[in-house]
Amino acid sequence: MREAYVLGDPVEGYLSLDPAESHIWGFYVENTGQGGGAALLARAKENRDYLKLNTHAANDRAHRFYRRHGFIQIGDAWMGEDGIDEITMEWNR
């Protein structure tokens, strides 16, 4: 079972979270730089001490965003199921 947080109507962004694993599996914001992503991430952090996510290794812009919000990379890049290198990042309160 996943939790889903949605931004806007019509939808401008979403975050999908597996609460049992504290893993963010989907995160998208159409209009970046306007605070929507930060709001979704803040909602996911509520009442949690830990989160993790996977992101494409080449997506430096996303990595900067996650670092600003306290995430750090753990381990080396690895080949994702889609054939694209990914990294895992985690956040601890």
C-alpha cells in the first residue's frame, strides 16, 4: 500500500510513498522552483524520521534539490531496471 500526495487541481505534482519502507517511489512536479516540490517533500517527512528514494544518477538538478532538503547519497550508482544508472539517497531527521 502506498500513500500519495497531490499538488494542485488540475494535478501539477505528486509524491508516492511506501510507508512500510519509508521509500519514495514516485515524485514529480511540473513547475519546478515554485515551492511545490518542497511542500510535497515536507508532507512526506511529517511524523517520520527516515526516508529514502532512488534517482537517476545523471539528474544533478534533482540531487541538488534533495541535498537542500537534507538527503545524502548512500552507496555507488547502480543499473536501474530501465537500464539507466541510479543512486539511492536517504534522509534522517
